[in-house]
Amino acid sequence: MWLRLWNFGKKMGCHQLPERSFFWNGRQFPVCARCTGVYLGELAAALGHFLLGSCWRLDLAFCLVMLLDWGVQFLHIRKSTNLRRLVTGLLCGYGMMDLELWALQTAISKAAALVCA
């Protein structure tokens, strides 16, 4: 089972670096801390979008937070931590999924308006 999850994480594009991953009972998570956050954020947005609505400005801000954290680390200004990667991944995952759901909802309502007109 763990090997299947590991291969799935690899196929999803995660680098799976041990120093950037969480461990549970001595086993490395199949995806890194940032990807873990992104996937959890996407799941949260799948519920939150319909319960709370959507705010595209906030969604973009959530995505920019992760981009900023990644950029600061990439430029060697400050090393990120796994907790920061998880939190920024959660925010960006939520923002990306909420934007996708908002765009899909908007496209469907415009298409419905054209069909019903």
C-alpha cells in the first residue's frame, strides 16, 4: 500500500525529498510537506467553496503566499521549514481549488444562460 502511495506521489510531480517531508512511524510521507498542504487545501476548498462561497482576491493572495515562500527559499534568502511549507501549501491548495471551482461554476452558469436564452 505504501509503495503504491509513493508511486502516486511521484506521478503527481512531487520531488519527495526526505528533508522536506514528514515522517509517520518511521516512514516518509509519499509527498513532501508542501504537496501534503496543497492536497489538504484542495480537499478543504472542495467543501469550503460551497459552504463559504468564493473570494478570488483572497484565493490569489493565498497562492501568492506560497509563491513568496518558494521564491525566498529558491533565492537562498531564508530557508523554509516543513511547517511553513505545509501552511503555505494549504493556503495555495485552497486558493487554487477555489479558483477552479469558481471558474467552473461561472462557465456553467454562462453556458446555461446561453442555452436557456
